[in-house]
Amino acid sequence: MASYDCVVQKVPRILTVLQFVLLAAFIGGWILAVFAMLTGVDRMRKNRSRVPSPFFNLPAVAAFSAGFGAVGYTLASHTRLPIWAIVLIAIGGGAIAISAMITLLAQWALRGVTTSSLNEDDEIQGQLAVVTREIALADDGEITYELLGKSIRLPARALNPKLLPAGADVVIDRIENGVAYVEDWAVVEQRL
């Protein structure tokens, strides 16, 4: 009889610990989701030369954690299911949440992301360059800048109707069809 009482007393403690773990997973999932939203999926990757994976990323982990915690905590606090059933159903809830997040990322957030668009769009805007051939109002000039240790030369056009002489420091706004659109560094510096 004493052993039965000991087991009965341990079950509420185990449920309390399980509820705490599930609640921590839920809150941790939401914190990770907000962090991913603020920092971006792509900014946290070490190797940006490849297309981001919709399966292994912070939003997917956050979705699993939040789904696992929400379903598990609800079951642990409102039902009398055995602990193993609560954990299995919570894993199923996490799997559904991660499936929804992967679908969302694959069809919306990561749609059309390619290696070249990541490099040019995200890393080129704001890049400092030097005019190597004068940029006139009607004629394209040329700029040089360094990216990942390589010196790159591109034809360039000015955003403002101003002559940019050779040797002038400029900031790249964007690259379209192999032509860099640049702005005089002095103009950009005044805005800062």
C-alpha cells in the first residue's frame, strides 16, 4: 500500500514538471519566432552563397516548439491522459506546426530566392565604390568595388544629374542588367 501511495504522489509532480517543460517550449517557440522575424531568416545563415533551406531554419524550429508546447500543455493541464500519450500527441502538434511553417516559407517567404539575387540585392546595396571612368549625364561610366576579396568593375550610371569624375567615392544603390546605379558619397553622407 505504501508503494502505491508513493506512485500516486509522484504522478502530480511529474505532470507539474511536464507542464513546466511544455510551457517553456511554447514560450521559447514564440521568442524564437519573434527573434527570427526581427533578424530575418537569411541574415543568420553562415553560408549565404546557397539558397536557404525551408526545412532547417529558425522559424521551423520555433513553429515546432510552439506547436509542441501549446498542444502538450493544453493536454497536460486539462486531461487525464497518460504522460506518454500527452508527449506523443504534442509531438504530432509540433509536426503539424512545422509542416505549416515549411509550407509558408517554401511558398511565400523563400519564393524566387536565388544565389545571385541574395548576393546582389542584399550585399551590394550601400556598397562603397570608386569611379574609374567619369560618369556623365548622358554616358555610362565605370566603377570598381571589392566584394569578398575580389575587385569588380561595372558600368555605372548616376542617380542624380551630376557629373561624377574619376576617383570620386560613390555608393551603389542597385544593379540592374549589369549596370550599377550609384550616388555620390558626399550626398549620402549628408543624409546620414
